[in-house]
Amino acid sequence: MSESLINTRLYHLFENIFASTPRAAFVTSEGEHLYIRGETLADIATLPTSAQICLQYLQLEDGDVAICNDPYSGGSILSSFTLVAGMSAQPGSARGKGKNLADFLIAVKLALKPRVTLSEKLDQEGIRIPPTPLYIGGQMNEALFAAMSSHPDFPPELKLSLPQEIKKILELRERLQRAIAISRFDLSRLEIKKLLRASAQQMREAVYELAVGEARADFEIGPKERLKLRTEVADGKVVFDFSGSDPGVTHHLTFQGTFGACAGALLAFLRKPIPLNSGTLSVVEVIAPKGTIVNANFPKPVALGMTDGLDVIANLATQCLSAIDKTHAVANSGSTHCAIEIRFNNGKRFYDRVHPGTGASAKQAGLDGHSLWWRAQLRTSIEEIERRHPLIYESVTLRANSGGSGMNDGGAGVAKTFRVLEEAHLVWSFTDSHHKPLGYGGGKAALGPEILVYRAGSELGPDGAPIPGEKIKLPARGEMKLHPGDRVSLLAPGGGGFGAKTQT
Amino acid sequence: MSQLAIWIGRSFIELSRKTGAEIRNKRVSYSINSMAANLKSALTGFAEEGDHVTMEWQLPYVTVERQLGSATAFLTTAGTEHWLELNLPLVPNHWSTQIEYAPMPLSRDLCFGVAERMSPHGKVLRSPDPADLDFLVEKLRMNKITHVAVGFLHANKNPENEQKVVQHFREKGFVVSASHEWDANFEERPRFWSAVIESYVDSFLTEKRQEIETVLNDLGITTQKLPGENHKWFKAMPFLQFSQATVYCGPDEMLWYMPNQNPVWKSTFGVLAAPGLGAEKITPHPLQLVDRNFWKSLAWSDSSVDWDLGPMCFGKGLKPTLLDLFHATGKLVPTPGLAERLSDKNSKKIMDTLRAYTRVDGGHRNENDILDGLLRTVAENWRLQMPHVGTIQLVGPLAPTILNIFKHVGLDHGITLANEDFYISENILRLVSQ
């Protein structure tokens, strides 16, 4: 049977088994990634790396489950936890490493509500869990679970859901074992190498279709926080070199985060359905000097870098690729989500963000109101939020004229305004660069992001709410008190326009 | 007097007629454009004057999926006019710099905000102003819009504001559907979408219903129970309940049903409060096109051919589908309703096209191995999506074909054909008789 057919069959097997698990990876004990499925750029490299590091430190056996969220051990942000389950090709038949050590690892990401903090150190962003054995030898490590979940920063929703999530990942393992056995896949090291080689070959062919060349771009996140990128497409490979970039001040990414953003940019630029595995990712080389924005040192906080920062990197990489291959060129997309957190006096916290618009291309206008780099569906409900928190949404709409104009206009960002009904504390942190999402080939730049607070005025409107009073434009990060009737507006950037607008 | 049941599915019409203890069944294929004529021809010689007919159909779902509905306005709480659109899934579902929202049965230009507000606990914070509504009425009339859907935040807690708007527009002659008419346990998006689709399908289905009424009246079948009373098109379908795990095998859909399955409708634009068919889709379905994938292996693409136009084995299409593959490899069982449409005209062309695809595989395997590989991949894919239960029964016009394929690749363990040829129309008849 040819590698192409086996790859196809195996891919469909993973797609079916992981159909309800949008963020997952399947990795061999040798560190080869056979399948990665993600919703964010961070997922591309962090999921398999978490799995590898868990195996390396914990010697997982078939049916064991570990947990981790440490960004410096393969995680992304502290509110995203990764469960890693060990798996043998068949129950009780590991490939001969003495004990019943896992042949494969399944990694699944559990994304909880993120935090917005103004921390200087990672540990102030939440609880940090290095690779930790949680379910070993068929039993929950209750003492460890109790210790972990009693930490004040441990998310209460995770405490409730974790046993269920462990059950789910073990069910995935059983389904995979059964399906692999029924379909009689040979997943020996030699076969896997052949399969990944076939994927790498196809991916090189896809890259060969791009123009060859080199391009440079830079992006100033803030004072003394400049990113520099040189991108080279040649010999069926793409190199993203961040040499010369500054150390991070507000944005700090791990190497895996940067790699995922670059790989995601290339995949998006190729516009083809490309399966993610070690073979296809082998055409991407990332040079990210240690200690810079793109490869931060512990204990730098990563919450902003591994969210907005990923979009910044992916947009910069796309800008370079667009300069090299003009047939696929696309204008810049918005790079920030204007994340905020409101802490109410009852201890509840409300997190929200807005999607930027995407850049236009020669073929189509940019998309309104959805990030290019965030494939998760919004699952929030206005009704549910208003039931849970003392606030009222006044509008959730498209920000007028926020996309850059052009032959094809850039997409508009989202604009949200809500009014708080009780005293609260607002914390915000976003990428408020003077860089606006650039247009391409004569297309105009889009509007940049803004967060505004309107203090409650003394008069009431037709719905009994105070009409807006003083308007305050917020800087890139900070915190402030909110009073009843105050309004907060999150205005996402748009996407750049493509081509000069023709006069009619 | 005999009882007659009609089921208009996605691509087949089924008829069941009960006289005394005897039940006769019939299945014919049809196309939406000539549905009435196809139905008339199927009924001629099968039904008799004076029969009592009960009809059910899948057409409301097909209308949404194939975008056959007509323009509807959507009135929602001011400030949230784009909320439904902003929550649509994205296409394609892989990383791409060119993404779009999935198609929706609503135009952005026809979404209007109404200055009204309800608190999360159902307290009216602001009532809609009749003058604002009159302005909207004029705007819609200018645009020749006759159908309106209304979806206000927290109308599930208190429908007062929605009801005022519904009444206002009905009095002005509009056909109106509203979100509070659906299950209040659903959040705003499933309720809003349900109101929108009810409105979206109304014109098309009303026309189709009238055509069917005419056909039945012409045949003297005047005692009629047809779907769509009071413009309500989406409702639970108890005749689609099965006592065991069942896979319905049609040419352009494969669905699996579990006993007592919740009929939540997971549409391409999100979950709806309106009930669905109570089934999960299995992919690929037989009318999906055959193409080469990333590894240049023969596989199926996301595109499919329309049943009305037909695949190559019906002597029509130009690109091979999985149904053509089944035909070319001798796996297709020409059951009634399907046999009449098969044509030998394109048999050679199908094989030539499939052969051309197989050459790209690198010449390592012969074409039979390659076609066999595709059959195996398809069957494995189906099996992975089917429930893990003891026995699964296959029903529907392609059931013998699908079983053939499972047998061919050795994945038929626990899969059986239903004891008798299964007719949804017969299930309808049974329910009517109870």
C-alpha cells in the first residue's frame, strides 16, 4: 500500500476520532508529530511539545495522564491546560521499552477563560503547573489533585471538570487503539518515518509553487520593543529569522509560540488544506534568538505575547511572504483583540475581547469581524453574560470604516460597548502600536485599536440608563475603577485594503 | 377508504398505502423542480380517489441547505444587528488568508435594529416605539419584503416586546415569525436563527404545498393532512425514531439515528432551536466528488453534485463521484428508484476518468488497487463515524450498496440490512393508524 494512501487513511482516522476535540495532537514517543489539530497559532507547536516534555520527565505508560500549563515547558498561556495521555499501539503491548512505556501520546488542550493581568512575572498570571502525573496506573493521584486544586489561582471550573476530562482523553485513547487495530495500521518507527517523509515531500512541492526570494519587515510594538524579521523562501523551505529583535517589554513569546505563528502564516499563505505533522512542518525554520520578544526567558509573563503577540508575528510573516510572492499577496490584518477583564465586588470576573478585521487580497475583500488567526468559534451568548454579570451590552457590531479602503477593502473590526451596573475594577492590556494594519499595493491602512471609557453622565436616556459623559481613551495597559453607568467600548482594528481604489 | 402516507425526502418520494391489513409501498426518485409532476406520476395507479392522505417532508431542511428560500428581514435589538453573522462558522476550515463566513439565509442589508430592551430577568427597560416600526414597515415595503423574523434579547424571559412588534407587522400584512415561539431554554442565537429560517423558507414551501394540493385534488384525494399549518414548517418528526441504531443510506445523504436521540439541529450556521431530523450526518455521502488530496491520493472532495443534475452514472455529470466509483467497481445495487436513473452511456467515461486520476499515484499500484484503496478509506471513514453499538441496521435506497462495500473491505461486522425494505412513509402510516 502506498504512503499516500496510508497517510490519507490515517489522516481520516484522526479527523474522525478527534472530530469533537478541536485542539489535540498525536505524537510518537520519539517526538514525531503524526497529527495536530488546533484553533490558535499557539496550538500548532505547543500541543506536541507539551506531550513530548511530559513523556521526557514523567515516563508515561499506557493509560497514564499528565497535566501541564507551563509556557516554558511547551504550554501557551496559564489559562490553557494540556492533558497528555500515554498510549500503546495496542493495550498492554508497548513497542518494547522494558516496562509498558507509551508508544504514543495524545495531547488535548483545555482552554479556560483567560486572565488579563499587569504582571511582571509569569507566576502572577495564574497557577503554573509543570508536567505533573495526575492519573497513574488507573488511579487519580488524589493527594496531588487536592494540593493543586486548593491553590487560590486554580480555576474552580477546572476542579469540577478535570475528572471528566481525564475520562474523555482515555476514551479517545481507547477509540484510537481500537481503530488502529481494526484498520491494521503498521505504526512502526520505520513506517512512520516513511509516512512523514511523504508529507514533507508534498509540502516542499507546495512551497516550490511560491516565488523564491527574501524580504524583511519590522514592527514596533512600543518604545524599545521592535521586532525584526527576515524571511527567505528557497529550495522548498521557508526561513523566518528574527535576529536583531529587541528583548520584550510588554510582549513575550515562547519559541513554540513563535514557531506556530510562522508556520500558521505560511499555511494560510498557501491557502491549501494541509495536514499538520512533523513532515509538513519540516519545511519551516525559525531563528528566534534567546531573550528576545520571540523567545523569552523564564519568568517573563506571556499572557499578552501568546495572544496578541502571535497575531503580530503571523501578520509580520505574512507581510514578508506577500513581498516575496505577489500572486498570493494580502494586506495586513489587525493584530490585537483588546482584551479586558472586569472584576466585580462579588468576586466574579468578566473577560471579553473583540475580533479584528482581516486584510484584503487581490481576490476578495477582507473579512469583517473575525481574526485570521483564531479559528475557534465564538460561543458566548449575550443573554448568558448579562445573566451572570451586572452589565448590559449596548452594542456588538462592526466598527464603521475601520477597514482600509482599496480596490478591495479591508475587513472591519468589531466594536463592543457595554455598561456596568455596579462598582467594578477594569484591567486591560492590548497591543496599541503606532503601526496600523497596512494596506497593500496602494490600499489604505486600517484603523488601529482603541479602548474607551465613557463615564456615566448625570442625565438619563430613554431606557433609563445614564447618557454618556466624559470620554477617556485608555493607554496600552492599565487598570481603573468603574462606577455604575460607566460604559466601556472595545474597538478592534480593521484589516488593510488591497490595491488602489479606482475613481468611478 | 384507504390511508395513504407520502414522504418527500431529499431525493426520493416514498408512498405507503394501507387497505385493511395490507400495506403497499413505492419509491421513486424526484427532482425539486418537477416535484409536483413526479408526485403525480408516482401516485397515478397507486393511490385512489377518496384516499385519506398524510404527507411529511424533508423539504424545509433541503430549502435551507440548498438556499432555495427567499429574502427575509430580521428585526433585532438595536446594537446587535450583526450578532448572528459575527458568530457564523468560517470557511474554509483550514488556515487561509482568504476566509469567509459560511453562507447564511439572511442578508446583512436586511438586518434592522429596533430600539427596545429587556433585562435578563424579563423586566421591560424600553418598549418598541410604534413610529419607529412604521418607518421600518415603509422601508421593507419599498424593498418588496413580505416576510419578517423578530429576535430580541431576553424574549425567552418575557416576550412582551417581541409580541408587540409581531402584532404590528402582522397587522400591516407581513408574514412574521418570532424567536419567543421556540424553546425558551435556548440562548439567543439558536432562537433567532429558528425565527429567521421559518421566515426564509415560507414562500418557497407555501408554493410547493400548493402545487401538491393541486395534484392531490386532481386525483380526487381531498382529505389531506399536509405540513405547514399556520406557516410553521419545522417540527419534531416522530416517524424518524428508530428502536435500534440505524444508518439511512441515501445517494446524497447518510444519516445515523440512535434510539431516543435528541433532535437538535446542528446546521451549517450553528445550532438551532428548531428541531432537526434527529440524526447525525455521516461523510462522505455517495454524491461527493472524487478528487486528489494533499498526498495526491485518490479521495473525496468537499464538493458534491446535485441530485437533480445527477452523477456520471446517470449519464449526466462530467466529474466522477463516489456513486460512480461504486458503479464502476460493480458494488452498486440498482434498487427501485435508483435503477431507473442509471445509464450505461457514461460507463466507459467513468472508468477512463478514474484511470486518469489513478495515474498520478506514481504508478506504484495498478488502478484496481487504487480504486480498492479508496473504497477502503471511504468505508473506514463511515465506520469511524457510526455508533459503537452491537448491531447497526442499514436502511434506505443505497443500503444494499453500502453493505456491499463494508463486506468488500471486511468491515461489515455488526452491520446488517433491515429485515424488510424500509420506507419512512410506512412509519408515517403506522403513526397515523395509532
